[in-house]
Amino acid sequence: MAVKDRLAPHIDARRLTESLSALVRLRSVTGEEDAAQEWMAKTLAELGGDVDVWRVDPADLKARPGYPGARVDSPRLNVVANFPGPGGPTLVLNGHIDTVTPGDEQGWTHAPFAADVVGDRLYGRGATDMKGGLVAILGAVGAVRAAGIRLQGSVQVQSVIGEEDGGVGAFAALERGHTGDAVIICEPTQLAVIPAHAGVTIFRITVPGRAAHGCVRAEGVSALERFLPIHSALRALEEERNRTVRHPLYQGMALPWPLSIGMVHAGTWPAIVPERLVAEGRVGVGLGETVEDVRRQLEAAVEGAAQADGFLRDHPPTVEWVGGVWEPSRPSPDHPMVRMLQRVAADVTGTPARVCGAPYGSDLRLFTNMFGIPGVLFGPGDIRLAHFTDEYVSLAEVERAALILAAAVCEYCGVR
Ligand SMILES: [Zn+2]
């Protein structure tokens, strides 16, 4: 009997839904991961893993080469579980436990931590990004065990903190010696196999103005209005970069390296001309580019806009680089593990698995670039629903992901 058919009866849909509900209810916005991590540690121990739980203090790692940076610097729990085989390769299955904030909870139809199930959808912050992926990993490990399959190689499950903030958790796990021969990170890919991701760097632009009473606004200089030509320059830069920086894995993607402003703060009072504006955002880094290249381009665009503006020429805006840095990953699209996962995914779903690049950063680059561990992103959920109100994941897709991962583990590690 094919290994997939031995595993399929042990993918327990009800248990997967219960696990995902429990995990979504444990709020784990970056910096608040402990309760969810304790749940992961307990669950992995029940599955028979040798569990390592330790508190990561970003301050201890700051000086290490390759440190990815972090805004949130409180110490939090990281979890790794090893399922050792007698000999053979080690496959790492990685997921991040942290989520972005739910934002304005009024905007949600389904409360972000209620884990409402409607039909095939489970709603909640983190359902797609990426508690659905973590639960698929648990389902895969559980199915291999329940089917009585004994692996030759080893499986290592990593549940890491701080991915949304740069990747301090994956960095800490790798630095602690939790490595393997290949990695699958179960980010939401809608079951596409993604052997590469773009880089990201986070900027803060501070634009000066001059305060005045709103009733004599012409005597002041609005920092908001001075920001508008800068914003246009950034849009033009984005357009040019997405037209000229190309990569075969990103063919047909309209905006592989987006530049997006996520936060704008200006002014202190409705009747005062704002004397300062602070805008923060992210800019994508293309495959083959360096973070430094892209930073220089953005700084030049801001400076160019300032030079063309009478006020800003004498009161230049500043650009700072803050928070996490994601280098683009070093892709290995022809690695046997990538082809194996494609084959297994196609076998389970009945359609060929899509192979493409991702426009977002992830922990994958820490594995590929720093430790030479080849890997892919592969998991349930649609990235377009991540970081969004009414985030949800398809429960059927979580089940399919669990079966594919279980079969991939057996293929990669070998069955005794
Ligand atoms: Zn994610």
C-alpha cells in the first residue's frame, strides 16, 4: 500500500479543528507568545517528541552575526521537539507562533480570538498566518505515529517566536544547534511549493514642517503636504523597481517587490498645522538584490523629492531603517527535496503543485543563507487573508496539508 494511503485514515479532521480552535483562542501577538507556546510544548510532548523549551532573550543574541533585528525585545518561550530516528536525514518542520495584531477589532465580523467555524472556514487572527500550518505539522506527525510508521531519519518540529518582527525565534533555534538537512516552513502558500522569498526592510521617514494656528495656516508649513511629493516619489520608485528587477520564479506577478506605507502620524491638534510627519513602511528586496542596494535607492528617491521642494531643500526629511530585516532567501528550486514535495503534493491533491516565489519575507532565509539548509515554504491558507480582518483558513486545506506533510516526512526520512 502506498504510504499516502496508510496515512490518510489517520488524518483526524475533528482533532485538527479542535487543535486549531485552541491555538487561535490563545492570543499570541508578537511579544505575547508564551501561553500558545506552552500549549505547543505540551501537545508535542503528547505526540512523543523530545521537547526543548527555553526562554529567548533578544538582548543575548544582538551581538551574534546575522542577528535579524527585533522591535519587541522581551524574553519569550521558544519550542523545538525532536523525533529522532536511528539514522538518516533530519527534516525540520517550522512554523511561527506569533501573529500580527488584530488591528481594530470592530472591523471583524468574527471576533479575532473566538475561532468561529462556519462551513469549511475557521476564522481568527493567525488562522492562516500561520497557526493552520502549525496544526498541519501536528497532524502530520500524529498521523505518522498513529499509522505505526517507523522512520529511518529524524523529524524536528520548531514553533518559533517573533517571525513577524524579523525572525528572532528561528535565529535562536538555529543558533542553539537545532538544525537539519532540509526545512519546510508551513507558511500559507495554498499548497504551492515556494522555494524562494523576497527580502523586506522597514523604513521610517520623518518629514519636518512648521507649526501655526490653523486659522493662519499659510504662516505655517504642513508636514502632511510636504509628505505628498515624497509619497509620489516612492510610488514611482516602486513602479520602476517592479518593472526592472525580474526573476523567473516571479514571472507573471504584477508586484513582486511592493513598497507599502503602513503607519503615518502627523500633528497634535485639529487646529494646528502639523510640524512633523512620521511615516513607516516596508519595501521589498528582489532576489539577487541586497538590502543595502534597495535602501540606497529609497534614500535617493526621498532626497530627490526633497531637493525639488522649496521648503524640504532647507529642512531635509530623514530616513531611518528600523525593526526587522529580511534578506531575500537563497533559492534552491532544483533541490531533490523541492521536487519530492511537488510530487507528493500532486499525488495527494490530484493536480500539479504550483512552484513560484513569494513576495513576502520569512524565516526561510535564516535557514538557507546562514546555515546552508535548503528549504521551501509550503502550507495551507492564502497569504492575501493574512494580516487582514476576518482572516480565516480552509479546514479542508489544513487536512490536505497535514497528509502531504506526513507523506513528505516518510519519503524524505525513509521508512524502516
Ligand atoms: Zn507568516
